[in-house]
Amino acid sequence: MPLPGRPGVTTVLWDLDGTLVELRQRTFGTLMPLVAAAAFRDVLPPHRFLPVLRATLDQVRNNDGELTNHDLLVRSLAARAAIPVAEADRRFRALAASGLPRLRRCFRPVPAARVLVDLLAERGVTQVVATNPLWPRSTAEDRLRWGGIDPAVFAHICSGETMRRAKPRVEYYGELLELLGVPGQQCVMVGNDPVKDPPAAALGIPVYLLHGGIDNALVTSGDWYRLADWLGLPEDSCFSS
């Protein structure tokens, strides 16, 4: 169903980290590579693995081929670590399943996000998690649950297993629109990153940045109250106690 107050808009694309779920970015950015290194410590010592991980993630962010981001990642890891692709895949999935949950305290609920997601779901608006697709889908589902949000609410959740492009490239948004089968004019994008989220506007997708500090014809910034109004939702029905 269309968004209230936005005729023709049927789909809300949500960023995940920092938007639907609060992320302690500095702590996560410090600890996650160390957790990843532990999963490969018997193959490469951490001081050798960490540069390999950085190079692999850079390669995935610039993926321009037909491999999914996940397949490119595990093949790149396998080549750099001199292990079979199947073994790299097994280790990376084990990292996603047991390593990431060790950092659960880096992720916290955003009450306003949960309210708006639930309200949009009640009104039949299609919602999509447009996260940067470097990890398996299970990790996005975990983060949503840690934020108190039911993954089943979303019609699609971007992941490394389904996407071949990454943020902040415009091609990421083009691939997502193709997967969803909707034109940009029928979508809006809600995020918090002034670099990774605004490129959606190049495809005709209106963008809302939470506390982003950008306001122009293509991008609107503000708090959660302004977002409710921007989506055409009555404020009193969103955040009343």
C-alpha cells in the first residue's frame, strides 16, 4: 500500500546499523576485526590476517562482476589464506553465527525505529532492509532482533548472499530496485550515513538522513519526529505515550 501522505510511494528502504539499530561504531570497528582474526588464527596469525581482511573487504566493496558479494569474499579469503573455498566459506559462516553475537552489546534498540516500523507494517507499507551487503542474511536478522524488530516484517533483507554491489555505489541501489521490481519513484530511503545513503537519490529515490545535516531537493535531514511527518504519518499516532 502507498505511504500515507506520499501518493505513489509503496516501499520504504531502511538502513540498518545506526538507523534501525544503534551501533557503537568505534567499539565495533575495533573489536570485530579481532573476532574475525580469531576464526582464522590457525591459518594466518592475526598480524597477517588483518591486512588480508581489509584487502578482501575493499575488493568486495568494489565488486563489479557477476559473483555475489559473499562468493567473492570467500573466494578472495581462500586465495589469500591459501585454503579451499569451502573451508573459507565454513569459517566465515561460523564467524557470522558465533563471532558476531559476541559483540551484541555494540547494538542497542532504537525505540523510535521500532515504533515507525510497526506502524508502517500495520498500514501495509512494504519495508526493506537496505543494509550494506557484506555479511550473510542471518547477521542482519540477528541485529534486527537485538533491536527488538521482527525480521519477518521486511519483504527483503539485503545480504552478501543476494547482492553483487555495495554502498555507497549507485549501482547498489539500482541492483536493489531490480531485485524488488519497483522504480525508484515508488521508494524512499531512510538512513543515517551522509556518504552511503544519499546516492539513492540519483535513481529518483527521496532520501531522509537522520541527523545528517544535509537538506536539498534530493535529501532531507532531521530527527525521528520530522521523519514521521516526512513519511506522512501523524506524529501523535507515532510517539504518543
